[in-house]
Amino acid sequence: MPNPGEKILIDLYYAQDKSLQKIGNIYGVSRERVRQWMEAFHLSRNRVGRKNLLEIKSNLNIYDEYIRGEPVAKLAEKNKMSANTIYAFLLKCNPNIRLEKTFQRRKKGI
């Protein structure tokens, strides 16, 4: 069976949040075949990551919580992502923000 095309794969995998197995079931192929299709179109199988987080406007509550004093480590744990991703997101929200990471380095004289 021919592959469904890049736009359809993007819609099924990212927008509709279907797994490789579910997409394979729709087209009557294995999940490995779906993975190969995605590889052929250079589509990342990493759904939640730095790029996606930085583009999601609904995550502005992370910024608000940080401003209210929530430590980055707790925000990272609560949102299941790395502290570096949180720092990058905060900087994207406000490039002039003074982050605790930078502040700690200055205090230590690094």
C-alpha cells in the first residue's frame, strides 16, 4: 500500500495524537512501516520536546508560576521536561528576564 503522504502523517501523528501502531492499523501496515514513512519525510517522532513547548502559548502558566517564585526544578518536574527547556521557554517569553540560573552563576563569580 502506498504511503498516505506527509500532510496526512503530520495530521494523524501530531494533531490527532495517534500512535504509530494506530496509524498502521488504519492503513493495514505495521508500525515499523509507518516509522519508515515518517523517516522518509524527515518527521521527528519526538512529540513533546523543546521545539513544541516553545511554540505552545498555553504554557504561559509556566512563566507566571516562575514569576510568582516557583523554582525551575519544580516547574521542570511538574511539566515533565528538563530545566534547560524551561529556561529556554522563559527566555522566549521574556528575553530580558533575569533567570535564577544566570543569577547563581553571577553570585558564584563564574
